[in-house]
Amino acid sequence: MNRIFQIDCFRGWMLLIMTVDHLFFLPFSYLEGWSNVTYGFAGYVTAAEGFFFLSGLVSGIVFTNVIVSKSYGYARSKLLHRARELYLWHLLCFTLAALIIFCFPSITSSWAENPYMTDFVESPMVSLIMGAFFTSLPNLLDILPVYVLFLVITPFILKAFLHGKLKAIISGCFVFWLIAQFRPQDVLWTQVHSWFPQLPWNFGYFEILAWQLIFVLGLGFGYSLVNGTLKLPKSRSLLVVSLLFTAFMLCHRHSSTLQLVMPLQEYWTSISSFGPLRLLNTITLAYILFWVACKFPNFFKQKPLIYLGQHSLYVFTYHIILLYTLTLFRTPISELNVFLQILIFGACLVSLWMPAYAHSVWKAKQKVELSRTKGTKLAV
């Protein structure tokens, strides 16, 4: 199956939007209000939802093909190898973040104001050790571990799909999503913290039982696409309903007046537990983008974004390291004029293509070395 460049383009867009959102955590004083434009760019949905769905979609496509063309055992070993690779990148990011806190305590002390960072700032080295076991995960360092766990279970899910249990698996994942609405991670955190209060417990911002749903849905779509059983209805009625609902969510997200007239409890749109309206908002937006991609097949094929999406792991890892490093300079950045702040902001975004380029060069060298090794063996 040929590579679908539209998926890479979407991943590039998600990486770009995610970086913009995270950069606004820095005090760009003149740019702070701009975060409302990108964060919740289509209502109560962010780039994270798209990133997890697309990751599942790509995994479903790639490793279903591997299973069909080679074997289940080979696909499982490749997935576990990929999970180990992500785990090592997680450790690298965590180690660098802990060293920054350890080496610059006077600057990073203000980070403790964020409840998801307090324990990390106060006990960076203990948090690092616990972070290796996914039991202490501060801001931005809680995403790769979730992805690692998802990749570990992916071969078992794909095997179940191959045995005709796609609907059963999706139904089970939906049940887990329902359970996640009661915030089981918060309950677990309260319990273990009462047992060992001296340790910096932190299971991350994302409820794993909730976010697994969007990843597994992506796996299901990828599997069905490869098997030729994917049948999404191209209904104009569904498109109109999706457009109206997404437009309403967008207006509600950005209109304080509408929020006063029709208040929503945090539960309904929670990003942590992937609330019901957030899930529905994500589905309707995905359906709209599906229509656009089918109607205008060349619309999502911008080469720079495709290039970014093809090296998503390394770009994502780089952006975490960049954010932690830049946060050391939050005070001097906030004191700059608007022109310089925009210049730095733009330079940060452009720099995302650096790790993508570095990885592409490394892959090219690996291919050359591999071909040389095969040539040597044949000559012998």
C-alpha cells in the first residue's frame, strides 16, 4: 500500500499547532491573547486529539500491512522495538528537564506554581527515577509514556481485529472511556499518595483509559483501510450536522457571552478525561476533514508539512526539549517588544524542521550502509 501523504500532512499540521499552543505557556506578553485562536481552534478540540488519532491510524495501516505481508510475530517485534525507542526518547527528555531544574533552581522555582510541576521542581531526581516507571509525569512529559503504552498493546488489538473482533474491541474501549469519566487516575493518585506521601506521585494529565479510545479508533480505521472494509458514509446530512455542531462548539469556546447563557460543566469538555462533548466535537471535525480530503485530494499535500509529519516522533521530542529550555528565559522574553517576541516565536516554529532534516539525513545514511553491507555479502 502506497504512503498516504495526506495523513503525513495532517500530522505536520497537528505538530505545528501543538507547538504553537505549548509555546504560549511562555510569557509572550504581547502575544498571550493569541492562544485562544489556536488552542481550541475548532471548538473544544485540540491538536492532541488529532495527533493520537493519526498515530493510531498510521500504526493500523503500517502494521496491518506488516502482518499480512510477513507475520504477526514480526509485526509485534517491530512494535515493541518502536515502543522501546519512544521510551528511550522519553527518558532523554525527562533527564534533560530534570537537569535544567537541578542546575537552575532559582529560575525554575516559579514552575512549581503549576500543580503538575510542583513535585518535579521540588524533587527532580526522585521524579526522574519514578518517571522511568511512569509514576511521576509532569507537564509535557506525560504524552510519550501514554503513546508507549498504546504501542505495547497495539499488536494484541490488531490480532483481535484479524480474528473478527473489531466491533467487540471498539465497544470495550468505549466502556473504558466511560469508566475514565470518573477520573480513576485521580482516585489512584489519592490512594498511593496517602500510603507514600513523601514521594512525588503524578500519573500525568491525560486519563489513559479515556484517551485509548481515540487511538484505538485510529487503529480500527487503519486496519479497515488496509483490508478494504472501511466504509464511511458520505452523507450530506451528516456533513451539515457536523458543520453546525462544530460551528456551535467553536462559538461557545470563544464567546464569553454564549458561555454565560449556556454554561457547560468542566466534565462535558474536559481534555483530561476526554469529556463527552469533546469526543463528539472531535468526531464531527474528523468527519468534516474527511469530506474535504475526499473532495479536494490535493488540498492537504503541502510538502513542508508532509516532511514534518514523516518525522513526527523526532519533531515532537525536539519541541519538548525546546520548550523546557526556552522556559528558562521566560522573564527576559516577556520584557521584549512585540516585534522581537514575534521573531523569536517564528524562529521556534521554523526550527521544527531541523530535527526532521537531521532524521532524514540519518535515515539516508543508514540505507546506504545497509546496501553496502548487502553488496559485500553478495560479493563474498
